[in-house]
Amino acid sequence: MLQDAWEHHPLLSKVNFESSDTVESGDTIRTCLHNRSKFESHKALDPVLSMEVDDVLRILSRPNLIHHRDYKLAKRIVREGEEHLGMLPNPGYSLEEIVRHFNLGGFSVVINDVQNRWPSVARISNHLEDELLSIRTGVNLYLTPEAVEDRRNGSVRQGFESHWDWMDVIVVQLSGRKLWSVARNPSIYLSMKDQKRQPKSHELNNLHRYEEFTLCPGDALYIPRGHIHNASTVNFAALSGSGALRECSKDSFPERLSGPSLHLTFGIMTDRGSVEALLHYAIDASGALGNVAIPSCNGVRGITWRTLLHHSLSEVSRRTHPCDTIHFGHQSTPEKCNGNLLLRKSLPFFSDDNLIKDDDKEKLMTKIEQVHQQAIDIFRGDADLFLVSEFIRHSVHSSGDDELRFSYPSLMEEILINCPDEVAMLSETAFRAVIEEFVLESKDNFQRTWLRLLSGGRDKRNWDRSQQKTSLENAAGD
């Protein structure tokens, strides 16, 4: 069922004793029921489900943790009608201070990269990478206090601001419960990291766009990248009788229902294994793109056609959706934009050839090669010198957040162009000729390009696993 939902729509998985893999129809979020006994017997999941608040405190008591890097104390705040994420400013807090801010200040605790801090989480994170054929999975832990009663305003929700993620996420509720609101449709289809921004109030106030439901212990939720969502603890007694998806059934580990909400979010990062990334590898390997396009660019000498095509490919894959909208003041027709969203999709990553049967691998490789050829044709048809110059002007150097800044994926070395006027003055004829050379060369070199993507992904995977092993060994010694 996750395979059908992947990169298409959210999927809710609810605990049930008697049913399994039953899809509920109707206008609500697509839902499947998983059998609790099967869930409890899953060797990877069982120790994760047993995590408790005391385990969170044990992680937070370790030395040398830095606030904002290793963990956050955060909560939703509303200023002038807009939601924001409020965080405490200090670089570090004692365990006693963290507990006080949690209990008295309504701050949630977020612990980053739990796959490098807790062995059972590491095992299921690595298992997910293999099952989903992805390059990297990161795991964050969220501990949110119960809703509090306010004499003037009634029950006050505790949680985070509405946002969307640039990675696909799988949420597993461990204890307590949380009310989730998830957009039916994405704000940006398969959003990339540098496209992420804070949604405005008008995007959040259309209630018809959202599904609301409660995650109970043992439940899981898949959200594709780009879908706005938020989660809060509320007065759940007030939800009694409001529908099956708003309540927790008798199958939902009743011994773990009360108390603060504890859940894990598994972020499946696809940027290094996307269709766009595959074409960036093709551009990087092309021998036809080494000539200089711009002799000097704001102090950087010798900008090559290769660097320009990296930027052009990035612009094409980030075109606004739907395609018949006006982009940077330049009209893009549906025919011109048609198909460019394929570039944002993920490709299956084989970390180990033994994970896939030979027959299945042959079918996958045939499909991937077809996608590669289609993507090259899309790039050839959509590349636009004016649009790439405007993309450089408005997007490449626009983000003040280093974590969300623009970069083209997968490559160890990159040069970011910062002279849009010089790009706009280039010869359109020369630009088209270079693209045609690239297309002719790349269509005949799929295997070489694919092996480069696999090699880069495996290097990244091996580095992450090595760092994970070291981190877990250090944590065990604390």
C-alpha cells in the first residue's frame, strides 16, 4: 500500500486486532489497518515501540549536546495572524531546565538524528533505507506535553507550526496521542529543500483542504514531501464521538494512551537519488560541456557550459506547478512545461545487488532507462536561457538559511553562478547547440551515468553508516 501511496498521497495506518491491509474508501484520508499481533512481532519495530519518556531523558542527559544542533526546545507561536516556530535562544540547557520548560512552558522537545543515538532506532532506520531503496533516512524524536486548560481560552493546544517537509516522512506514534491535520494536496509537488518556506495564513485557513485525525500508539502515517501538516496535543475527551479517525480504539495499546505525546519521524531523503540527480550526473560526466561560456562572473573566472546546464536543469525541475502559471513574469505554456515534474521523482537505489532478485532488477533497470531517456527529452524541450537567468537572479542566492540554500544534488564540487545579466546575454543559438550535444552524448551513456549515481549514493550511505556506528559506540560509553 505504501508503494501505491509513495510520492502521490498521504496514507494512514491504524492498529487493529482483527483486520489487516484493509483500505477505507470515502472522502477521508486513505487508511489501512494493520494487525496488532503482527505489528508487535515485527523484530525491527518492537524495541522502537517500547521507547518511553525515560529513554528520552536518558538521551538528553548525555554530555556535550548542543541546543539547535542536537535538540530543540520549541513550540508554535502566532504573531499577527501568522504561525511561527518559537525556540529558546541558549546554546545549551541542563536536564532540569529542559524538564521545567517542558512542564511549565509548554515547549516540545525535538531530538535530531536519533538513528545515531539509539540502537533500536538505528536498526529500523537502516531497515527502511533498504526496504524503500533510498539513500538516506534521518530520524527525529518529538516529545510534546499534554494540552493545558486555560480559564479564559479553554484547552490550549501544544505542538508545532504548520509546515511542509522537503523529504517524505513516516511518523510512528509511540505513546500518548496527537491530533494531526494534513493537506490533501501538496503546496509544492515533491518539494525540494530550497523550495521550502513558511506557509501563509491564507494557505492554512481553507479547512476543506485538510484531513484531521488522531495518531494513537502503534499508528503510522506517511506524508509525501510538499504537503502542509501540523500536529498538536489537544483535549481528547472533547473529541469523543467525533468519528473513528479522531478517537483511539481498544486496539491502540491502552496502557500507552495517557501522558505526553511521543513519536518518531523517519525522513526519507530522495534528493541524491532523484531523476534530476541522475541528469546532474550525466551533465557532470559529459565531455561536450567543458568549454567556457562566461569568461568572468563577479570575480569567478571561466564559467563553463557544464555549470550553466546544471543551473538550467535545476530551474526546469523547480518550475511552478501547475505549469500554465506565470513564472518570473515570463509566460510558460502548458506545452512548454509538460512533464517537468518527472524530474522531482525518486529512483530506486540499490545499496546491495543482493537485495533485489535478478528478474526484478532487470525490469527496474529497463524502467529507469526509459525514465532517463524521457527526462533528457523533457530537459531538451524545457531549457530556457531567459528562465535560467531569472532563476539565478531570484532563487540561487535568495535563502538566508544555510540548511535550505539552493544546491544541485549529488556532486562533490559545485559552482553557483551569480551573474544573471551575463547569462541572459548569452547566445540562444549557442545554448541550444550545447544542449543538443549533451542530449546526443547522454542518451548513449545511461549505464555510465547510472553507475556514477549508484557509486555516489553508496559512498554517502557507507559514510553515514560509519558515522552512525561511531556515534552509537560513543553513546553506549556515556
